[in-house]
Amino acid sequence: MMIGNFTLCLQREALLGRGVIGDHLGQVAFFVMIAALFPLAVGPSPDLLRQLGPSVIWISALLSALPVFDRLFAEDDRQGWLEQVSLMQGGLTGYVGARLISWYLLSVLPLLGITPVLVLLYDLPLSSLKVLLPSLAIGTACLNLLGAISASLTLGARRATLLLALLLLPLSLPVLIFGVAITQSYLAGFSFAGQAKLLGAVFLFLLAVSPVATIAALRSVLEDK
Amino acid sequence: MPVKSELMNTKAQSGSTEDSHPPHFRLDGRGIALLRGQKQICAGLDFSVSSGEILVLRGPNGSGKSSLLRAIAGFLPLTAGQISCNNKPFDAQRLETPADSLRCLWYAQADGLAETLTSLENLSLLPKTAPKTNIEAQLSLHDPFSIAGFLHQPVRSLSTGQRQRVALTRQCFASSALYLWLLDEPNSGLDSAGHKAFEAMLATHQDAGGLSVLASHHLLDSRLTPRYLDLSDEM
């Protein structure tokens, strides 16, 4: 069945992972740097920083993902791997699945690992981590799913990185709004169930739509070669 | 549904063990027209290739050799005509196919090798082949393109010709009656020893009952009895 191609692609991702860890650590450094810029720009008032904290962390997570997204499919396209996988049992479906899983693990886990530092930096209560981390985990998964569509659509375009950012940022607004609202409601002592459900709904919607759209876009890339 | 597909699998397996005849395929293209960008590159093109046959596409640059190969693989949609296998419409990119149907194996200059991985790791990433050690053992017995010397080097550090030999070696592992080889300029950068090895590789595939379609500027050894299709005449 489809499994053959999927496990093969996962194996390949595992082998390739060593080589790209540097890229993703750079992404984490970028994440921390953006977040560290805000106190310098808005001033060191603790109350203000505490209020800004959750929004800044979310915006940093979003912005730090942008510069690496154009690498999601670019190498495999250039090296001709897309042609190879589309002719295997399972086709592009297994490939896109494996690629997204490995991309998520490589880009999101380090980011979640460093988040407690930012929480301390903004003087947020450590207990907020139990809300912030899961919501960031789901939110960045949404961003990756959106990024997969954008990256496949802009594959091979001139200035792909810029185009990708222009596509991705407006699409990610709902994720950003619900994501930030979860932590802010928690910090204000309100229930955040509604926002959490909305974020979950966005995630499930993207999980259903994104792979289909991505595969269609990759097919059209192969057509135009 | 899983039960059914399992049944079909076992049926296909027992079928292939009971009768020793390899399956016979005949791939036909009728009235094929292709567009590349806005430009018509061929129209009303017919071709056919059967098990154990080699079809060589010839013609000057831009005559549509690569495009025709891409069309057979299903990357480039046909604007007219159709490609059929044993009189049924042929789709190289079906997600699931019964075990005994024809599959395509693609070779082009963008060879699908990951540059940061070693040659051996790349070879281990093949559908339906055993893990690493097995490939190494097989290569120590028979190394058609003499790649043993750079098996553990990352592909990035190889020369174009060496890279091509690794990619062609990968092709050798899928030499069977179930495979249609689609090769885009496979022998353009090979030295004379490499060219001999390439012809031997085609012969092995042919003996196994496999099909090959290749785009090439070179003539093949006449013992392979290749058929030539000249694309420049078509326009």
C-alpha cells in the first residue's frame, strides 16, 4: 500500500536531517533575537513587557519560520527527487507526509525548547508555559501546513522567499489571533477553551486541505519543467 | 477493503511463481501532441515499445525528446492522443497498482540523488530493496559502473560523470520485466568504459523482459536491436 513510499521517504529524511540541523538552529537563534529586540525598542517597563510577552513570542515564531520555508521543497525539486517519488507506489502523498513530519520535528522542537527562556525574559509566570507550549505546538503546525502550500506554489519562482512571505503572512492571521488570545486569556484569568477550540479547528482544517493543495502545486511544478 | 487488496496481492504473487512467464507489456502512444510553454513540440506522434525492446528517441535539441519522456511518465499532460499499456490507458503515477503491472523508473540529469548523502546511502533509498549491507554485498559481487571507490563519499563531492554512474547503478537494481525505464540522455557524459557498461545494463534489462525508452544523441550497439524514433521528422 502507501506505506512503502512513506517509510522510504522517512528514512531519507532521517538521513538528511543531520545536514540541515544547522539551518533550523539558525531559525531558533533568529526566534530569540526577534523576541529580544522588542524590549530594546519599546523600553524596559516590566508591566508593558509582561503585557506584550505572548504576542511577541508568537510573532517571533511566525517571522523566524519565514526565511527557511523556501527550502522545504527546493532541494528535492532541484535534485530531481520529486520525479523519483511521484513514480513510486504512494507517489507524492507519501513524500509530502514524510517531509512535513520531519520538517515539523526539526523546526518546532528546538523552538519549543527555547521558549521557557523567553517566558523568563518577559517576566511571565512559568505556569503560563503549560498553556503557551501546547498552543505554540499546534500553532506552528498550522504555520507549517500553510507554509507547505506557499512553498510549493512559489517553487521555482524568482524571489521565492519574498513571495512566500507575502502569501504566508496574511494566511496565518487566524492562527496568530487565536494563538495569542489563548495565552492572554489564561494570564488574565479567563477561560481560554473557546480560542483553543478555534485554533484546533484551524489545525484540523489545514491538516485536511494543505497536503492536497501542496501535492497539486508540486504536480504543476513537474508539468512546467 | 484491506482483505481484498491482500487477496489480490497473494494472487499476484502466487501467479508469478506458478507460471514462469514474465508478464508481457506493450506500451502504445497514438496521435500524441505536446505543448511546452506555448509552443507545440510534437503532433500526431505514434510510438510503441514492448517487453524486451529498446526505443531510442533521436533528434536535435529542442525536438521534444525529453518532453515525450516526461509525457510517458505522466509529468507533462498530453494535449491530444493517448498512451496505453496492453490496450488499457496508462498512468505512470497511479498511487496504487497491482503488483504485476508496469511501473516506470526515471533517469534524468536531475538524478534524484541527495547531495549531502553518500553514494551508498542514496542507493539504500530504493523502493523494495534490502538495507545497506545487502547493497554493498551485491556491489562487491557485481559493480557494473565501478563505483566502489566512492561508495562512502557524499554525492556532492563527486564529479558529474561519477554521479551519473551512481545514478545508473541505482537503475540496475530495478532491472526486471515489471519496469519501464525512461532515460533522458543517460549516456551523454560517460567515458567509453561507462558507455560499454551502460549498454551491458540495457542488455540485462532487455533479457529480463524490461522495456526501455531513452533519449540519446548516441547510437547504441546494434546487438541490442534498438529501434530509433526520429523526432525531427515529425515537425
